[in-house]
Amino acid sequence: PVILDQEPGAEAKAGTLEPAGTTRRPGRPRSEQAEQAIIEATLDLFAEQGFEGVCVEAVAARAGVGKATIYRRWPNKEELLLAALGSMKSPFPKPVGNVRDDLVAQMTVMCEDRADPRKARRYALLLGEGQKYPRLMQRYKETVVGPRHDAMREVIRRGIAAGELRADTDVEIALLALTGIVLAKEKAADGSLNGDFAARIVDELLLGLAAR
């Protein structure tokens, strides 16, 4: 594999040092390339062999980096796995301040993640394997799922404060209704798990929660 974490000056030792003033080709910085390679290698090993198949030595070999490169970023296997599993969730967009638009944007991200076959397979494996590793799953919920749910709660609470939603809105029930529908959606082969579906979820919920 191509080694992504050569020590500074390695090019010079190899006689390939770029001349002064040479502009590096555009692209990701080497450190970012290495990090992405490590994350992908971790997820690939996890998909192929489960949690037991993920070890720093195997990840390093597949990613084309040294073990020290991994340990500089993540102190142990658990932290590496959490980072890799967390990368399966796309980031939520920045809120714009309108409860409907913000919820639709968040739900669209959730729908698109669930519609991605590769992510869906890995997530299904995570749920199945996770039963054997309760500590890791608890940390996954706290560090990955929890902040996303908090972001959705914040949108709902802002909607209540702004008078867009009923003052007696049950935030937790609203959250469960939104996320539960996406999780319950069985298949996305027909392309229906998308932004339009996200808007339908939010609009149906707001029929009951919107301030009169």
C-alpha cells in the first residue's frame, strides 16, 4: 500500500524533494488523507469481520500508515472504532431558525444516510454486533447519537419559544416520532427515502404540533 505518513524529509532522502517555489497540487492535506484512509480501513474491517476483526495492526496495514499515525489520533481501539462508526452519520446542516426548514434539513440527512446501502449494511452490523459490546454501544449513543438528538431537541424547543409550536409540545415524543419513522422505513430501493419523504414526515407532525 501507499504509505501516507512518511516522516518529514523522506522525499529529500529519496532524492525527490520538490524544487523551491514548486506549488503542491491541490487536494487534501496528507494528514487528512491518512485520517480518511484509517477511518475507511476501520469500517471495511468492521464490515468484514465485526468488532473482533478491528485491530490497530490490521487497520494500519490496510490504510497504508504506521501504527504511530493511528495512535497519534486515537489512543486505543475503542476511540478509533467510535470515530469510524461516528463517520457513518453525516453532519446536520447549520440551523436557519425556522422550525420546519430546520427539521426537514435534519430529517433529510437522516433519510439519505439510511438510503445509502453501504452505510445501511454497516449500521445493521453495528446493531447486531453491538449487543456483545454494551460499553462501546453506550459510548456510541452518548458521543454520536446523543448530540444529534440534542440538536433536534434544540430545534423543537426553539420552535416552542418562538410560538411556531404549541407551548405544551412534548419534546421527547416529537423526537421519537421523527426519528422512529425513518428507522421504521424498511427499504429505500425505490428512492423514496429522500428529502421529499423527510418533508412529509415533518409536515404531518406539524399538523398536530403547530401553534394554532
